[in-house]
Amino acid sequence: MLPVTSMIPVEEARQRILAYFSRLDPERKPLLDALGQVLAEDVVAPFDIPPLDNTAMDGYAVRAADTAGASEAAPVQLRVIADLAAGYVLETPVGPGEAVRIMTGAPVPPGADAIVPFEETDEALRGINEAARKAGSVRILKAANPGANIRRRGEDVQAGSTVIQAGRVLRPSEIGVLASIGLTHVTVIRRPVVAILSTGDEITPPGEPLLPGRIYDANAYSVAALVRKYGGIPRILGIARDTVEDLTAKIREGLDADMLVTSAGVSRGDFDVVKDVLAREGNIDFWSVRMRPGKPLAFGAFTAPDGRKVPHLGLPGNPVSSMVSFELFGRPAIFTMLGRSDWERPTVRAISRDYVKNPDGRRFYARCIVTRGDDGRWYADLTGPQGSGMLTSMSAANALAVIPEDVPAASPGDEIECIMLDWEHAP
């Protein structure tokens, strides 16, 4: 086994990995398909929103001066000259002593400068008969101020203004804004394609009979799920057996991707051949990181037939090591290709409720559950045994507790840093 001093720190490993990646090219996408992608160019509004002054609620469009002094005890009666629904425009101006019954979103007719809500008129007192509601007159029970309940033209978006700047991640609200100015397509940074290859004679695809000594391929699916969750397009290549020939052939199948991820084959075992193939077909940057789980992590690049350098992230074979390593290194790489710089997870300082031993001078990422106590502070509980083969310990976790390299243990009551993986499960 390599001595600890031959390993590189987590931060150096991440820095060296990210040096291989840059933002990908833009593409044109339908609005809904672009959800979660990064806008590649500024979007400028072609018109005002709202395009006209319009009413913020159902009521009556009036001249505010005509309602002066109105009250329930002394209502003001106005003549109703029209009934205006949203989507229609009334050219007839509202004159002295007149009102227009108007629905939310309809343009305010000329001459009117206020909207009186139905609740401040006698309409509610007329009963449910349609003819009664649409009477030829209305009594106003409360005086209106000029501008009351009117949404002004351009108060949301002004023509010629930048409504969304390049670099913004498109959330549902941004998709709505783009639709509101009439767009059906938008230019965004394309999603990276990540080829995923499992290695090992012992690996069996889910759905096939499990022979003695074999295990199902969990890594390909957990990593593919992470790729999809973080905005990439996963492409599972299958399983390469423990021969240079089979592994080489499978790797070459993935060289049209933006990144190649393999699992297993990067430790010092006799049948761990990924590093050998990487050395022959490409180059190795490093293959050991000072962390637990995930020490045997290889990184380098293969040369594609078109001359492109395809970055390769060689994850450990143990399923927890694979997921933690991808979280720390694969996620930042995907975000970088997407044009996003916000790959760092939020962290909290939490009080440990467990004794967490750090046995060998590596940075230890312990799976834990972070919750807020009655005192308002955060608390961290381990999800159970921390073996790197126990995938359920990852499933139960909403955070990774970080025990630094120079800290031999965290005791109950110690404050520790926790990387939050899932805020939804942090009550």
C-alpha cells in the first residue's frame, strides 16, 4: 500500500481535474427542454410587460374623482357603460359619472384612473342572478385613490431591457419570463455527455441471474443518476471484463463523450487494469487522493480518434467510494462544462452526536444525517457503520461530515463541518 505522503490533497486533485474542463458550446433548445441549463446569451425584451395599463383585480374602472366621499352609509352611484373581459380592449372613454365592469388583466379603458374591487361595491348584494350582477348602474361603497389596483404598462419589463442575462441557470421562473416575451426557443450551454463504464469479472448487469461470487452493477446506475441530477447526459457503456483487450475496446466506445467515467480497476490489485490501459491509450495525471473513502482515484485523459482529449475519471470500485468521489470531483466537472461556477455545496457547522474515528491521516467524509435541534443548532448523527461497501449508509445520509486529515477523531459534542447533500431531509 502506498504511504499517505504519496497521495495528493483533495483540493489539489480537484484543481488538477478542473484544469481539463471548460464551458461547452451553445445550442438552441425548446423552452421546457432548456430547464436547468445555463443561458448562453442575453435575452432582450421586444415590448413592454404589461403592454398596457391593466387591472390587478375584478371590479369597476372609474374616475377616482367620481368616488370622492363614497361610503357604505353614503354610496356613490355610477352608470355602467360596458363589461370588459381580459383579452379585449375598450376604445370608448369613461366619462364623468360612468364606470366599466372589468375583469382581472383587462386593459384599463381611457378616462379611468382607478379600479374599485367588487367587494367595495353593491355587486355582492345583488344576488347570484347574472342580469342582476350586470346591472346598468353600480353603487360605490368606498372612495378610490387615483391609480388604485392598476398595473402600469412596463412596470414588470420594459422594451429593450435585458430580462435575463447570459450565465443564469434557467429555473421555472426564468422559463416563464422567456415565454412571457413570446419565445419558444432559447440558446443555452449544451449538456455534457458522460460515458460510464463498469469494470470487473465479478460485475453482473441488473436483471440477469446472479452467479456465485458475482455482484450486481450498482455503480453504473448510482453514477449515471448523479450525472443526470447534476445536469449531464449519462451514457452507460456496460461492463468491461478484466482484460486489457476488452477494457480498451469498451473505453474506445466512450471516446465520443465529453467525459469518461470508469468504476473499479484503479487500485493496486493484480487485475486492476484501468491504469495500465490509461497509461497506454492516454495519460495519467494522478491516481491517489488523501481522502476516505475514495483514495484510489485515477484521473487523466484519453485521446479520441478526432484528436480530442477526453478527460477520464477513474472511480474506486466500492460503491460509497464511487459516489463520494463523484460528488467531490465529477460534480464540479459537470458544472464547469455547463458554464456554472456554483458547484460548491453549502456547509453547516453541526454538533456531532457520535464518536467518529479518523484512523490514518486522510480526510474522512462520514455519511451522516444533519437535523436542527430544539435549540436552533445543527446536529449530526452517523448513518451507521461507515464501510465503503455499505451503499445504504449513503442512501440514509443527507450530508457528509468532514473530519480533517490532522484530526484523529471527533467526539460527541464536537463541532464539525458538514457538506449538505440534501436540504429536503434536514428538518
